[in-house]
Amino acid sequence: MQAFPKEFLWGGATAASQVEGGWNEGGKGLDTQDCRPQDFTLTRAQKNDWHFKQMTSEKFEAALRCTDAGCYPFRWGSDEYHHAHEDIELFAEMGMKVYRLSVSWARIYPNGDDPEPNEEGIRYYRELLEDCHAHGMKVFLTILHYAIPVHLVEAYGGWKSRKLVDFYVRYAKTLFERLGDLVDYWLPFNEMNAGRFNPYNGLGLIKDREENYEQAIYQGLHHCFLASAKACALAHKMLPGSKVGCMIARFCHYAATCSPEDQLQMLHDEQYTNWFYTDVMVRGYYPEYMQRLFRDHHIEIQMEPEDDQILKEGTVDFVSFSYYFSQVSTVDDAWEKTDGNLVVASKNPYLKSSEWGWQEDPTGLRITLNQFWDRYHIPVFVAENGLGATDVLEEDGSVHDPYRIEYLRSHVKAMAEALEDGVDVFGYTMWGIIDLVSCGSIEMSKRYGVIYVDADDEGKGTFKRYRKDSFWWYQHCIASQGCDL
Ligand code: BGP
């Protein structure tokens, strides 16, 4: 197989809320992820039930009152807050070229709207990023990966308030000023389309508090687009030559049949769940097809006269996405369903599914890469890809995870094919390079890492790190430039 280019960025990805822990240390404020509870008595099926995962004001207010870690797994994560140096050393041992991580907004601005940043938080990230560089790794920094300071939800109602744009820009500016010399790639928002498929994670919206939920979602998204564009323009101004990207959770769709209705459904699914978001951030304006959707759903986004210009001036340098599975588009409501990344997906009989029902499809990654490149012709980055599975830590400290190796191998091969197809894909950060709390199912036992963390769903354990078999596989993959898989 053709080698990946020498400068290809092999790496791993995490998010502060899922890996860091230290929820009430170093001056950190409480954020929206710290407030998502788990019920440890539920079965897996119950935990994954959509209704259980939905945030309600009752749950949210209970979380605000809870002053210990309680039943809130994001409050302890994988305790990277106390293991950062050790983790960086393990990443470097693997030969990783880049670490994708996020900053916790509430660690820098505990309430989100504070006039001054929290110096202790800045110090924590400076040391962490310096450590990456000392180990020869580049830094890919996500400015906002879901966790919003709770005060912004309580006082302003989350992203539906335009005030958040200014608070976010102040936060981003602080990062550019104080960490700018240590960051190689910037990502203003993780999975922009989450605002639509998971409005609590993406926008800090709580459904039962909204009179018109759909309206609040698109208004909130508009503010996120503005914030992203402003951050992008500001980074380019403050840090000349800086690279700023956008990201979505990629939902790869296949029409269930060749009936024109299913084909049209596929077109709409692609537009509404994927392209809308990248079209705005790459091209700098709202695509025409969304006007139809807004009209049909009586959505009126409040925009200011300067907004067109803001979007136009804040377009990105590269496009990135998370990719885990593909799904089927159909007009048949009775079509069999399965789980997907915070969504319910239609089942594809040609694919096998993970333990959590996500349909594994490496070819979909090749298709996705081709589609992004064809559509935008700007560099493409695979910001997340990986397999959540149950792993077993053996007595001798080993973890045998051939299923993960197989998943990663097939997806790296698909990426190699896309390179051959002519796609300018410049990096790959495997998701959950180290075990962390699952975003969707709020549990540790859905493990993604090539590094095992000895902690259970309730946060009990030593938090000691162990190399899984996939650790050695990835090390070899990187060393051989993806040639020997
Ligand atoms: C993406 C998120 C991540 C991550 C991943 C896996 O949507 O950006 O935060 O968690 O999905 O999802 P899960 O943890 O639900 O298995």
C-alpha cells in the first residue's frame, strides 16, 4: 500500500469534559457536561434510551445543587487533570504527531461571562501544551467541545442568546493571546451540527424551558456560526498564518432503495444533517436549500445587518469531521432502526454493528473524504474515528482488543484509498486515544482508548494507565507511515 505522506498528522483526540476530571479544582466552574447524570442501576438498553439521555430542568437543577461528584461521571472523567504528564508521555511513546484536545471554557472563565480569566486554568493548559511540544507533538485545539459554563445557561438561556457570541469571542481571544504560541491547529467548535441533533450538548438548551424549541435551535446555531466566524477572523488577525477549521459529526447516508423518494430523502438528510453546517463555515453564507426548510417550518432567524459580512469574513482553512458509522435514508417509517452517535439511525443490512449498535463502515469514510474534497477543495482532517467496546484488563496488565485493531485497520485503509483518489487528507486523530467517559452513554465501560484507564462507570478504580494491544498496533502503524497495518 502507498505510504501516507511523511508530514501526515497521526494522532489521538479527547475532550476536556470526558477526560479531565478535576471538576472543582484549579478554580474551574461547573459546566453543562458536569450536570449530566448517570443511573448506575440501569441496564445498557435503558441507559441508551433516548428519553433517559434527554436533559430536563429537574435533572439540571438537581445537578446544580449537588456539591460532590455524585452520579456525574464527567466530574471525574479519566482524571487527566492529575495524569497529564503521564498521558503525554504515553502518546509520545506511540509516536503520535499531534494531540487533539479541548480547553474547558469553565476552567478559563468559570462563569463564562467573568471579566477576567482564571490564571490557574491558563497555567494548566500552558504546561500541558508545552509538554506536548517538548515531546515533539503538535497541538490541535478545540475551543469548545460541548461543555458550557452553567451560568450561561442559567442567566442567558444558552446559545439562543446573542450575548454568548461576545462571551465566546472574549474566551477565544484569551486563548489566542495566552496559548497562541503553542497551538498548531484551531477548531472553534466541536461538531457544529450537534446543536441540532443534541441541543443540550451543542447549545445548552433544555427542552422543557423552551417555548419554541426548533426556533431556539436555529437561532442558537446562528449565534454559533457567528462566534465561529469571529474567532476564525480574529485568529487570522492575531496569529498570522494560523490554521482554523470547522467540524461536524459526519452522518454518511445511503438511500435504502433506488426509488426516487428514497433518493430525495437521502439528499435532504445530507443537506440538513451535514452540508448546511460546513457550507456556512466554509463558504461563508447560508445555503439556499435551508431557506425552504425554514419557510416550511416557520423558523425565522433573527439576524443583524452585519451578520452576512461576519460569516463571509470568517471562513475556515480546513474542514474536519468525526466519523463512526453510516446509516440509511428512507421514507419508510417502519424501516428497522439502530443506534448512532446521539441519534437513532436506520439499519443497513450489509453492515455489522458495534456492541452499541453503531454500524461499522470503513467504505463510508472513503466516500466521506471524497465528498468533502469534491465539494470544497480545501484540506480535510479526520478529527475523530474509533470503536467503543467493552475491554477486559487481564491480571498481567494486558488488554486484548483485536476488534479495535480490526476497526482501526479498516478505516486507515479506507483513508489510504482516499489519498489515492486524490483527496488532500492531512491528519487523523483517533477518538478516545485514552479511555474516557462516553459522551452519549455517560459511562466508562464504552471504551475507545488504545490506553486503558482502570476506572469503572462509578469512578471506582486506581485510574492507572495500561497499554492495550491496539497501543502497539497504532505505534507500528505510525512508524510504518500506515504501510504495515
Ligand atoms: C462524538 C463526540 C465525542 C465522543 C464521540 C463518541 O460525537 O465529539 O465527544 O464522545 O462522539 O461518542 P460516544 O462517547 O457517545 O460513544
